[in-house]
Amino acid sequence: MLDVTVIEDPEAAAVCLDPVRARLLARLADGPASAAMLAGQVGLPRQKVNYHLKALERHGLVELAGERRKGNVTERLMRATAASYVISPLALAAVQPDPDRFRDQLSARWLLALGARLVRDVGTLISGAAKARKRLATYALDGEVRFASAADRAAFVEELTAGVTALIHKYDAPDAEGGRDHRIVVAVHPTVKPQPPAPELDS
């Protein structure tokens, strides 16, 4: 099972966004199960669960993990193909964000467009690498910093921009034969605070 996979097909995206199917995917990410086993957990008849599983299977979101005999019936054990899924902007290709349409380094919406392009491009690269059975060379850095003031944040951004720009100028070789272009995305945004758990209702 993959840790995460990208959904590029619009029909597959629509299939997994169904609330019942999303619940089935979440359950099958924990391990293989049959329609009968899932029926009691999601509160639906086995035939209805089978219908949803077949829709997920057609789009490569679940796969056969094995079979087992139960009385006179052979049960199909299904499992999710990934622990989690990300929907690529390619699923909405006609209206996907275009960072080149409007460039503003201080715009949160431009940052969102960059993030969407990152999901789209890396998803496409992962799919291509999987088909070619090759490793994909990528790198990511993730961290947090607390700024004492807005002035410190501005100074950090200025130094970060200067440092990354200097590295780009140092290593950029536009005329190198056999070289390969790489995209660099650096983002700074406030950390999202975790939501407190919902209070339990008295029975």
C-alpha cells in the first residue's frame, strides 16, 4: 500500500468524494475487509457495500487483497491502494489555478495557486516514475519558526529571498547538455492552529 497517491481522473475524484465511499476507503486503509465485514461498520446492506466497492475498484482506489471461503460463499477481501489520497487540480483541468496568471509574492491566493501546481506536477511525476519503474529525485524541507515581531518576519523573508536567489544563480546551468530543469518553491505562512476536539454529548 502506498502512503499517499494523487487522483488525477475527474471520475475517480467524484467517486471518492462520496461520503460512504470515503468511509469505506478509510476503513480499508486499516487493512483488508469483505463487503460483509464492512456492512455492519457503515450500517448498509452487503449488496449496497458491494456496489460502492466495485465503483472504487473500477477507478483503482481499492484492489483485491485475497479471497476466503465462508460456508458456500467465497468472499472477496478488498484493501485500499493507498493510506491517503490527494486530488490533483488536473481533476478540474479547465479551472485549475495558474500561478503565472497573477504573480504576487505577498498574496495568500498566489501561494495557494503555487501549492496547487505543486500537487499537480508532483502527482504527474509520481505517475510517470511508477510507470517507468524509476525513482523520482525530489527534496522537501518542512519546519516552523516563531517570529517575535512583524519586522523580524519581514527581515527573515528578505534574507531567505537573498539566500535562495544566490543559490539559484550559483548552480543554474541553462546551457548544460543533459541537464534537467527543477522547480523551487519556498513558502512562508502562519501555522494553522489545531482545532479543539468537539465536546461529547451526554447520552
